[in-house]
Amino acid sequence: MYLVRTNTKMALQQANAAATAAQIAYFRAIPWCAAHLSSLPDLVIDQAVSRRLSHSARDTLLSRTLNRPDAIPAYITFYSPSSSISPPSLIREVKSFLALGPMLNGWEGICHGGMVVTLLDEVMGQVFAVNKTLGRMEGNPVMTGYLNTRFEKPVRTGGAAEKASVVMVTGRLVRQEGRKYWMEGDVQGEGGVVLARAESLFVMLRGKL
């Protein structure tokens, strides 16, 4: 039984490593994305924590349901750890590239508004996921208290896989008081055009789920 579990764990690790490399290569092949990914020498680029395959039922919306060529074929996060002082402080901003396919449509060629909100909520949540992964943050799960979104321009989708439309979503921590974390986020297209903005409150639960 132990050998089976070990082999399964290794298979998942190999699958995630291959997926990470493929998704980073996907965005590096897009000039405006590549410019962002080479903007700082210490940039950490990885597959989003919520995108990784596991045996858990956690994060299945991003790791399984939307992880398909005609939905979100590629999704990575990147951030600068330059705030790494002693003791290390929180990473306050995480950016992501997401490729959006036609299965996210509300109108033809336009991402459903509820999905735009989901993308903002997801990437703002990656700020906590990254900090917990790095050991810079401990405690119970952090969940959305409220999220207000302003839609500036339509968020376009594309065809499947290589023809998907790409957006950059940013999540940033702007203030913290005890268990409460105030966040801001935005969705940008090529050229830095802001398509949507959000401000939200995340709250660390008093107990475990």
C-alpha cells in the first residue's frame, strides 16, 4: 500500500512539473507576456497553487473543471520575493497570466461577468496561497468576505488552446488588521488596458474548515 501511494505521489509530482513547464512556455511565446516575465531578475514564476493536480477535492474548479483547452488552457503566477528581509515579510502582490477560451463565454467572444469576478477572487486568493507555500503566513484558511467589481471594458475570450485570449490579473494586499485583509485587484489586457477592477475583504477563519 505504501509503495502504491508513493508511486501515485511521484506521478502527480511529475505531471505537475510537466504542466508547469508547458504553461510557462505557453506565455513566454507571447511577446507582451514574455516582457513581463523577464521584467525583474528575481521573479518567481510558477503554475498557480490552485492549478496543481492532487487527490484532494480542494481547488477542483481551477485544477480540473476549467483545466481544459477550451476553458483555461494555461494559468501561471509570478511575483517578486525581493521583500525577503529578516524576518521575511509577506509577499503583497501576485500577478497571473490566464488564457481564456470559449467555454468561459457569456456573450460570443466575451467572458461571462461572473467568471471575471471569479478570476479576480482567484488571483487575490493566490496572495495567501503563495505566502503559505513559502512559510511566510500561518493560520486557518482565509476566505472572501466581500468582493466589489467594476467592469471597465469587455474581457475577450478566444478559441481553444493556442487561440485563447490572454489577460494579466493582479492581486495585492493593501491593508491588514488582525484576521482581516483588504485587497485590490485588476484585469488587464495587452498594452496594460484595464478591463476590470475589484476591491475586497478577506478574513481568516477562527477555526479550521
